[in-house]
Amino acid sequence: MTEIDGRSSAEEIAAVLGKHVDVYFDTVASSAPQFTAGNFRGLAVTAAERIGEFPDVPTLMESGYDIEFSGLRGIFAPLGVPKERLKIIEGIFKKTMEDEGIQKLFQKLKLKYAPLPAEEFKKTITRYVEQLRPIAEGIKAGK
């Protein structure tokens, strides 16, 4: 398999539809229109559980790969910000994300809102890096 860098979702989708590449990796939101139109076949999702819109697409874990991760979005602050201030920011962000308009937008974009406190977010990122490191090293080595 050859890795192709630096493409947008639109370019990747065009490359698959034009049969210039065999597979690509992207978000469910980007792939959903082609999947539901019957132009793409879902091979696996990276989430811990199957995705509601695509119940027939297995997870990577179900497919025999010990990998689980979801696209993360987060708020980052410089080192040294007092914990009290971070708690305030975290509370404001949580309240904003619970807004009905934001929730509708997330549904439209097929994004799942699963808030994590700062320490849990840090642990999750660390776990993802450890899971993906061997894959990235294999790609660099041409395996």
C-alpha cells in the first residue's frame, strides 16, 4: 500500500471514485454521502462501537486489529494556566457544547459529542499515539 500525503477529503474522494487509489481513510462525515449513494464500501470504523448510520460496517477491533480511536477535538491552553482558570474554561465549553443548536450541528456533521475532563483527554491522546506509533513506523519503513 502506498501512502499519499497532503490531499483534502475532496481530492481523496475524487481519487477513489476515479480509481486512482484503492482505499482511503477519512471521517464518516466526509465519506457518508458516497457511502449512502453506493459509491463506497465501508471496510471498518475506528470507533469502539459500530456507527449508527452504518451498522453493517465493523469496527477495527471486530476486524482483528487492536486499534480503537475516534476523531478528537479539544481545547488547548499554554502551560502554566492556573487549574482554577482551566476548570472555568472547561465549564464554559461544556455548557456551549450542550446547546441545542450545537447538538443539531453535530448530528448534521455526524459527530459524536463525548466530553472528557482535561486529564482523561490527555490519557486518551497518549493512548492513541501509542496505538498508532507502530503503524506510522511501518509506513515510514515501507512495510
